[in-house]
Amino acid sequence: MLFLLLFTSQSWAQSTVGVLSACMRENCSPQSSNSILSQFANQCAIESKALKCDELVKEDSKLAGLIRKCEVADLCAQAEGGTAFEETKACLRGYTNSLIDTGVAIKDMFVGVGSQIDAAWEKVKADEKLRSEFISQCNQSLACKKDLVKEDPRYASMPDEDLEKISATALFVQVQDRKAYLQSISRSVPNTKPPEAHSKDSEISAEQKAKLLDLAAVIKAKLKKEYHKFNCYKPEAQAEMACYAVGQVVDPLLLAGAAFKGARVLNAMGKANSEGSTVFLLLERLEKAAVVTRNGFITKYVDYNPTTVAQNEKFIALAEKGKDAKAYFVNIENSQMKYLNDTLKNKNLVTSLTNYHKELVLDRMKELQKEFPDLKISEYSDFKSLRFAFEGKMPADLEKRIQAIFKDSNDEFVNYLTENKLLRKTDSPETYFRAGVGDTADEAGIASRWARKGEPGELATYSSSSLKSELSAKISSVEKDRVSLRNQLKDSKMLDGETFQPEVFDIVRKNQGDSEKINSALMTRYRVRNLSEQTLTELQRYVKTSDEFSPGLMVAKRENANLNDAVQGGFTMDFVGLGASNMKGTAEALSKSKDLDGVLHEARSAEKAVTEAVNKQKQFFTKVVTESVEKGKLKSICSGDDCVAVATAPLSEQEKLKVLNRVADSKYAAKMRFAFVNDGVKSSEVRNTLSTHGESIEKLLRKNLSASMKANKLEGLTFGVDMRTTSLNEGSVKLLMGQSQDVYLTKSEQARIKEIFKQTVQEFNRTVYKKSFPPRYEAVP
């Protein structure tokens, strides 16, 4: 959709989407009585009349096929027929013919095309008459900013996330000042360097593709200012006109003429428009390897869901049969999701990365299905994993084929993301996804987890003798540690059931590898004596090893809980200790069984009990959201492990506190963390990132308070971090607190909470981004 976004005017693009949506619901015809379609048609007619679009056809009858029409049937036809690929072809056709008309040789269109783009880029960047359009587009394009600072050591090596925060205007001024200074001190030095020869490009580079897209957007903005009838044309015509003008940039005053000239190409003989031509090949190559921005990538994949609720329910029913299903199961999961969420601080990006990998796998699975029509494939998808169940006539080498599908998908995933600079190679994206196979869904799940210790792209199988031998030995080791630890800690309040309190698992998991922090947290929480190094080592090993047997969760209906639509503000709610509850359930299962098959069965039973408890918690959240404010003001959405509430009107502080107090006065008081985002935040990405920052601050606050507050009081408080800023990484942050009626806080304790919150915000500012400029959030009373 890149070219659709770049080359279609905003109002017309929105109208086109609306028309297409309406046409999918109604039969499009001139007699259609659909009120929405009629509104679009009327709006189109008013705009066309104001622009005097009919005069274009009177001046040149050949343009008749290029002008948008406003009848209902015509609008539907234009909306349904105008694809991104058609506009891409129109753009390349316009750009290519521009090079032809300016005398650029096209004996081989791959020779010098990249250099031509670079040259046009430098002209636009230096042209004062295009400065405002250039800076405006550069503010939206990371590729543009990176090119702008490529020769400035102050910014050239800066991480992408930092560069995105600096305005293009500031960068441009800084770079130009430095350039002027360097020129002033080097004028007396003769230049003995020979002029560089134009390279012969074998293909347009990723940077040059980005430049072409940005150039087209800059020129289009200028055309809209100086040639108002530009919006009279169809999207494909606009694409060709803008890209023709890219190749004609000498003087901005000639742009309108260039646009007219570009339009005539659509009705000409087509010097370079036939299949098989070098231009057509260039088109295909550009379409396949189109440069994408991080925002564009998220827009495309964040809501991608390859399976329906019915498909998921069918798979879950099959999985619950165990070996009686007589099926072959595959599990592919993002093994680094928690790490990525914590480090990237962008849940939508992590979701999009996972969904893109799913698309790659599914495309290859479809090919397998075509090759073996008697092979029945059931599919399941959730936020973290993609699962398959194979039944029917299976090829003898099915496992080998699945291995190839997984490896090829992984390779393409890594190449695409690193080539388009959505991730760095140092981010090690090849390690994100792991896969396993087995005769049950849980066997495939434990195999995919075991695969984490293997090489990236390898497929682990449950039937592997090394897997069973190693996991059986781990079960014995876990039981030995459990018995030893319970004997050492028998006089403490850490014990619960056959294992330990959920909070023990949570403390150890979050501080894994730091014995000193674990010791301090357990001493504060349970008033135990100083634990020995041996006890702490055994405890960490016990928790880590137990967690390796946790079963994957399966949810039929997937909801994407985010604040994308929360233009009036809203809030997120994250479940506190959900992971700890799951870990305890698995540990209890391990204590009940001594063999691998039995452990998997017991662990699944424990997971069902935890899931039932979480579902009740979600129902409570929905009830609180519904009853705390006036009807219709908040809409709640819950996903697997978090919920959001989207406001239809700005929330007052009193309304936010009412939500928190309702939760605090329930058994879930310390089981939910809230982050509020106010109205006025224009970017959905900023809204979601602000809420993530709020949740992280709350998490850190509760951890810091545990060292100075009694546990029973802390468990009766519900915290909400109110992100009162409209800008990312700066502005005011306020702590809102819900308090159970059974909890009394002294004035000293209340003051202490406020002081620790202030310190927590400062700590968050220092630690959230380790390799970039720190945030500047400020705690306010």
C-alpha cells in the first residue's frame, strides 16, 4: 500500500477506502440507494466542480479516461480496480518515460537508474523552493533522515529510534551549519580528487528505492500547491504524473507542465510498457523489494490474523484429544516475545514481526497443500504461535518438508527485516522463532521450547531420543531441588501446596541471575533470614527448569488489545503475576508426576485452571469499565494477557480514580496495573508506546515499594500511571491510586509513596533506553 499512500490525496484516499468498504456491502449501480455511496458521490461532484475538472477534458479529449468520475458505479469501479501494484507500475512508467524524454539512455534500464535517483535527490535537497516540502516529507521518513546525516558523525551512527525523535528541521540546520564550517576551512586546499564516475547499477539499492518514494511525495506536495487540478485525476494518473515530474526536476515552476506531459504518457504508445521489457522487470523487482517504513510495516501486519475463531476452535478440539486425534502436530512460536516487548518497548511492532513470520510460513504451507491435496491441514494462530495439525494421507518425508518450510521462512524473515532496516543484524532476528513437532500439540510445544538450545532454523522432534533423555533427567533434577528447597525453607511463609507461593516464582524469574536482588526481595516479602548462596542457586535452577515444561496457551478468539483507535484517550490494564501463576501450576504438575508424558498431561490440566481464573478476571475488568463511567463512554477489549479501554470522550481524573478504587476493593487489587493515556495524542504509535511506558513505571514502582511497605498494605493498592503528556519521552506523569477500604495509609506512608514514585520515574528515565537519549518524564503531584 506504499504507493497508494504516497500518490493519492488524503481526502480522496479516505473517500476511496470508504467507497470500497461501502461497495463490498452493496450492489454498485447508478440506481444504488445506498446513502453512504451517495454522500461520496456528492462530495466527489462538489470537489470536481470546484476544481473545474471538466475543463481538462475540453482542452484535451484524450484525458477523458484519466479523470475521476463521480457516479456511484464509477466510484465503485475506480475503488475496486485501483490496486497498489497498478499505481506502482504507473509510477515506474512515468519515471522511466521522464528519463527517456530527458535523453537518458535506456538501452539497459538498470544502467545508471540508481545514479539518476541519487542526482535528483541531491537537486531537491538543495533547492530552496522545495525546502518546505522536502523537510515535511523527511519528518515522516527515517530513510530521508538517515541520508540527511550520513556524513555527519554526530548523527550518522545514532540508533534509528533516536534519530526518529529528532525533527528533520533541526537535523537539516545542524548538518548545513557543519557543512558550511568545513567548507570555510578547506577552501584554500586544492581538490585533487578525480570526479567519480557513475556506477552501473545492477539493481536499485534499498536506499535509492526509499529516495524514489520520498521524492515522489515531495513533488506531489508541490504539485498540489501549484497545480490544484492535480486531484481531478485518478490515483494511477496521479502516480504517473508525480513520478514523471521526479525525473524532470530542474525548476519547481516547471512542475505543472511536467505533470501535464506525464499525463499524456498514459494515452501514448507506451515506449516502455510491455511485459518482458526492462522497465517491467524493474517494476517487478521494486514491487517485491519495496522499501517499507517501520510505521508502514506495523500498519500492514499489526491486525493480521490468518485464522478464524472456527479454525482455532477446531484445532483446540483436536489438540485436546491428545494421541487419540491420530494427527501430527507442529508448533512454531516467537520464543523471544517477552524479551522483545521489554527491550523494544513497542508491542505493536513485536506483534507485527510475529504476524509477518506467520504469513511467510502460511504461504509455503499453501504450496504444500496444493502438492498433496489429500493431506488435511488444520491451523491455529495466537499472538505468540502458529500451530498445525496434519491428518489424512501424509507424505513420507513430511517432517523434512516442514523443516524446509520453517528454515526458508526464517531466512526470508531475517533478510527482509534487515535489508529494509526494520531491525538490525545485531538484534539477531534469526533466533526469534523456534519450531517443534510431535504426536500431540503439547509434545510439539515442548519440542519447540527444547529447540531454543539448537541452531536457528532447526526443527526439533519430540521423538528424539536426546530430547526425551535430557527432559527426563531434568524432571528428576527438578524434583530433587523441590524436596531440598522445601526442607530448607520449611519454617518460612514461602511454601504453598507442594511447591511455593506464586510471588516466589515471580521474584526469582524477574531477577534470574542476580542472587543479591532475589535474596533482598524474598527477605522483604517473607521476612526470611538471609538465604545461603546454595539455597539461592537451587531456587533459581528450580524455577528456570520448571518453567521449561510450561504448556502453550491456546485461545480460540484473538483480540488485539491496543489504543490505535483511542483518539479521545483510554487506558491499558496488564495482569500482574499471570506468568507466576502459570509457573506455579507447572511446578505443581511436576511434583505429581515422574515421567515426561505424565508431566505434560498434568501441566495442561493446571493451565486450564489458570486460564479459567484469568477469564474471570477479564470479566471483572469489563464489568468495572462498564459500570464506573456513564454508559457507552468506554469500550473494553481483552487479549490473551492484557486489556484496554478506549474512551469515546476524555476521562476525568475522578472517573479514572473510580475505576482504580473499584479494582482495589476487590480480590484483584494487586493483580492489575493501569496506564492512562489522555486525549490529544495524535499518533496511535505514540499512544501505545506511552501506555507501555506507563505500565513499565508501575511495575518498577511496585518493585521499589516492596522494600519499604508491608506486603498486606501493598496488596490492597491499585496503581494507575497517568501519562499526562501528548509527546513521547517527555512531559508530566502522575500517580493515581485506588485504595481498598480495608487498607489504612498514614500520612507518612502516603508521602513515602509519592516520593518513591518520583524516584521511580527518574529511574525509568535513566534505564529505559540504554543506547539512546533518555526520556525526560517528570512526576507531578
